[in-house]
Amino acid sequence: MAEAGEPKEVSREQAQQLIEDGAQLVDVRADHEWDAGRIAGASHLPLDELAQRTGEIDSERPVVVYCRGGNRSSMAIAALTEAGYDASKLSEGIVGWDEAGLPLAPEGGYVAESGEAAAVLQARKRTAQS
């Protein structure tokens, strides 16, 4: 069990079981990361919007939160736990999920780099492709 103040962390297998049992999956990454690839069935609530959008998460059901590697989901878990949610973070984030060979959505999805520079590069790529 997590120490007091430590975010509760779940493995990929535990996360899959929680979701099968009705837990909500929440992605707190930036828009460009979500667009590139995500775990199917997740809701997108970027970390910087989480405080305003917490009402979109059912407080009666457990929540599994993920980001790229774990930093943003740790912050999200702290806020959600403080607000009374049963919240856990996905160990190793979407990077670990992908490295384990688990599927990403949409078809052909991939794990994007985080950060503004990556967002700018991806926007330029999209513009060049259109």
C-alpha cells in the first residue's frame, strides 16, 4: 500500500483489472500527446484543466490516471485523492504500456514526446502533410 502522501500506483495488469471492474481511465497529457496515441477507453482531462473539469469524473467509481511517464499523473492523483476520489496512477505511464506491447488507439497510435517543442514539431508535420 502507498505510504501517506505517496500516490497509489497500480501495475498495467492491476489497471486492466480495475478498468474491467468499472474503474475510469483518465489521460492527463497534453492535446498533442492525446492526438498521437492513447489507451483505448480513456477520457482526456489535461492536467492544466483537471481542477475545472473534475466534475466529469464519477466520484463513485475508482479512477486510474496516466500520463507519459508518471510525473503529471502523480500531481493529478494527489489532487483527486484530496478531493475524495479513489485514484491510482498507472505505473510507468503510457510509455510502459506501449513498451509492454499493449494496444494504443487510434490504430497506428504512438507515444508522443511531451513538451511544447514536441507540440510545435508535430503541428508542423501535420501542416506539411495537408
